[in-house]
Amino acid sequence: MDDSRRSFLARVAGTGAIVALADPPLVFAQAPAPAAPEPVIPGTVSNADVLKGKDMSVFKVHSERPLTGSVPAEAHDFDATPTDRMFVRNNLLTPDIDASQHRLSIKGLVDKELTFSVDELKRSFRAVTLQAMLECAGSGRTGFQPTPRGTPWLVTGGMGCPKWTGVRLADVLRAAGVKANAVHVAGQGADFGAVPTLAPVIRSIPMSKAMEENTLIAWDMNGAPLPKVHGYPIRLLVPGWAGSASTKWLHTLTVLDAPFKGTYMDDSYRIPRYPVAPGERMPKDAVSTEAWPVKSIITAPAPNAKFRVGEPILVRGKAWVGEGAIERVEISLDEGVTWQAAQLDPRGDKYAWRGFRFLHRPQRPGYQTFLARAWDDKGNAQPLVSPWNPLGYFWNGVHRVGVSVEA
């Protein structure tokens, strides 16, 4: 961060402290003054500009600093997630980056350190396009009871499955020459916080995941350049794993002989090794979040939709798992007492979600519920309620939608 930016931030912080300490003025009955717009920190994109790229008819903002937002399950009824419905999760601010000046450096345990401009990166390696899941570790946090602190993600919010274009991280690492004692690769982005002392967002992934052919350095989403809030001009895509591993605004890759040590590895994005009682704190032997457990959502019908007796109700949805494959999806019409097989769509790309459908014709009026439960190829099924996580990560409880059936 340059000196002018630091000076600006210091002035903003100082002003905030003075206002907080001052006695409130006497206020008589009158119309409230309109709130002053939040000042935009130099080198960042305002939340208002970010949200211009979202479908605000369905997009819900969960917090403003950091900016987070998503759409509910019924707004995900697409083969690929539209960019204007892709969830937003910042840990810091959204940087405003000039792609022509941006550079990617590869360093650490490599035979030769490399630096690429964005254009050089595109010219030097074969581009690939694939569809893949990206999901915040806290997706579904409000499903936990008691509800942990953190972004109040909807039970079905905080995920998406768009198409991505970029180069394989493995190809870039091979070009640099990975040394034999390499264990993890850390990604660092160009985002920064409102105060200079905030820790940079750095996460590392095992070498095996870094070299997996679907792990990308991406520059396009759904055939267009990444929006600024989604990592423009380049980002990591670590499909199937907690979204924090997919570093946005990527500028440095460091090859390490051990997992990175830092705030976003050792304090947050951690889960218990074994189930703990609801309300308990994180155990000391917790591990870093990696692959998502098996999960599904119902995308149609929408909650509280209305139907007639005998009218066909086509239940649709999406299922996915962090590592592995979706084996089957079941639907329950009686709150989980019995289950019936849904029809699965053909398999897509390895880390893409898989669609399912189930046709039901209600024979009597009343409130009808549908529950969806996915199974993976290792025999794991979605639980009715996820095991407690002190930080609210990896909610994958069974999704339930109710509709009204009229005579």
C-alpha cells in the first residue's frame, strides 16, 4: 500500500474515533437527514458498483463490510450459475486493478522464479474451460443451532457453479520446476483492508490439489472477463473445496515445504476432526477446511408455490460433493420417513453440480413438503442436520421445501 493511501486511511480512522467519542447532539422532531454515502477508499470498487452487476431482484446482501451476498435455492435453477447470481464473499475490500499493470509471480521452492503479465500468462499456456462448483465454507451457516457468529448465509446461499476459463495451475508450476520437498502452494491476492494492519488473505493448498488438472488460474467466468468482485484480472479456482482456497486478485504463488501459517489457515476456516456438541468451541486439534461434504438443494418449485390436486409438480435441484461423484439423489414426501429415487441428469465436468428431477402428482389438498438427500460414490449421505461446527462451516443438512396444494 502506498504512502498516500495509508495517510488517507489514517485520517478516516481518526475521524471515526472522534465521532464515536463525541456527545450526540440534541435532536428535535424532524425528518431524519439522509445518510451520507460511505467514502470509497482509493484503489477499491464501491459496494454500489459491485452490486450493479448483480440481479438485485433475487440477490440478498448479507453484510456490507466485508461485502457478502447470495441468492436462495429457487434462484439457482440454471445449468450453470449466471454471473449476476454468483455469490459474493470478500474478506477485505474489492481492489480496483489495472490488468495491464498486474503481474503474477511464482516463487519459493521452485527451480526458477517466474513472473507473468496477464497477457503473457494467456499466451504461454493452453487455456481450458470447465464448469465447477465454488462455495463459501460458511454457506448455510444459519442452518446451525445455535447459530454461530459470522456471515448469516442462507441455508441455500453462498454457492455457485459457473463456467471458468484459464490455465492449469499445474502447467504453471511445472514451468517453474517444483522442488522435491514442496508440500503446499500458497496464493496471495491484491485485496487489502480498511486499515493497513489487517492480515492479508493468504491460504495454501496441498501440492496434490495444486497439480490436479481442474485447479486453474482463471480469467473468465461464463465466457466474459471476471467481474472485479470475483477476482479480476486473475484468480485461483480450487474447485470442490472451501471457497477461501480460491484466491481472488491473484498476484503471488509461493511453493512451501509445509502448510502456510497465518490468520486464514490457523484461526479461521477450520473444522473439528471429530463431531463436537452443539455450542462447544473449536477444539485445539481442528483441521483446515478442504473438500465440501456431499450436498444438494431443491431449485424448483419455490417455497410456498401453489398447485392443484392432480397437477404435476416437477421437483428439480442440484447435487454435488467436494471430492468424488454424486451416486444418487432421493426425495421424501413424508418428512424423511420414506425416500424415493430421483432421476439424475447426465454427469458433467468433474466438479460441476449434477441436476436431478422428480415428478409428483398430489392426490389430496394441503401442505406438501419435499426433502432432497444426495449420496456420493463413497456411500456418504447428507444428514438431516449437519454436525455442529463452531465457526458455522460446511452446512450440508437436507434441504426442505413446502408448497400448497389446493382442491
